[in-house]
Amino acid sequence: DLLRQILEFRRHITVQVVELAARNHSDEQLARARVLLSKEREEGTNPARALALDVEFNRLLGEATGNLMYQLVSNLFTKLLHRLGPFYYNESRDFGRSLETHAQLLDAIEASDPAAARRVLEQMLSYSESAIVAEIERLEAEGIIGPQTDAPAGRRVRPPGASSGC
């Protein structure tokens, strides 16, 4: 339930972030975003690298809003991405789909079209939320995470591939 609440909150905030980024971005921020997209094209099949690039892109979106509060909240989600990222950024992730939707989002922001940016983001979030929930349900069913795990008391079980720092 907590995860679903976090995803719902993230959805509401990130919609505002991309709409503001579409209105307030600078040419320099667009150039940096294009570099990130190029890196994703080259390196994004590696789940760890794709996660790192997505984290960087999210920070850039927060910056492009021009609003310090959205930057702070975007940084909060960046930390959350580090923790939950391996539930989505894994070997089963559809690299081509992610790359295509990131390109579409960047195009909408570059066109200063908040409505288009929102539509693309909503597609991205629907897909990623479903994938995250499905992966967590799979891991729970296998006893890898959740209350039925045999982890010693006080030891938290991290998602596969998650680092201990964050």
C-alpha cells in the first residue's frame, strides 16, 4: 500500500514538473538533456547505467522548472529512484520503449508544449508503475522480499541490484 501511495504522489508531482519544465527550460538545459538521451541510446541497455541516466534526467527536469521547491521534491524522487530503480531497471525492462518515450518527452519539452509533455509522462508512468508493482509482486510471491522473507530480524532486504548506500 505504501508503494502505491508513493507512486501516486510521484505521479502528481512529476506531472507538474514536466509541465513547468516545458514552460521554463533553458537552451542549456535542453542541450544537457539531449546529451543524456544520446548516452541512453548508447548505454541504456545496461540497467544500472539506464537508472543512473534516468536519475540525472530527473534532476535536470526539476532544475528546468525554475522552481526551487520542485527541484527539492525532484531530488527526493531521485533518492527514491535509487532505492526502487532495480524493480524497474532490470533485465526485463523494455529498453527501446524507454528510449522512445524519453525522446518524446524531450521533444515535447523542447517544443514548450506542457500538454504534450504531460501526455507522454502519463504514458511513461503508467507503464513503469505497472512494471514496478508486477516485479514487487513477483518477488513477494517468490519469498525474496516482503513479510514472509526469512531475513534475520533487523536486516532489511534490498531489491536486486540495489546498493547499500542511499
